[in-house]
Amino acid sequence: MSYSTVATCVDDYEMQNRVKACFAEQGGSPTAVPPDLFWTVAGADDIEAAYASAIAADNPHPGSDPAVVTDQMILSVVQANMPAP
């Protein structure tokens, strides 16, 4: 795992929007996503590895590319870390 890759992924606006969309679809408010959730998603082993691979392959938009980080990868992390209602 690369902390640099995790930090880059967290700051990726397109990735943030995908996490917000997932959070909203799961019943949360897209304007109230806990900031820690972005870090948890970016730090998930499979997401970090996929994102790092995309960066190495010069993908200009890894956060918005569902071939890099799938919706299911994001969903799995979000569902496991949804705050209690």
C-alpha cells in the first residue's frame, strides 16, 4: 500500500462523487458523507491497488473509470462502514 496513492485517491473529485453517489443510494445524504469514509474507501486494499495501477498506466481519470475501481468495490466498503442511523 502506498500512502501517496491513498492521499491522491482521497483528493480525486471524481472518486469523491462516486462515493457520495453510493452513500446516497444506501440512504445517506450525499452532502453529509463522513470525511473518514473517503479515507476508508481510498485505503481499502483492492481500491488502492487498482488506483495505483491506473496511475502507473497513465490513466488521466482513475476515479471516474469503473474499469479501474468498480461500483461494487466502492459499495462493499461503504456498506461495511455506513454510520448507524
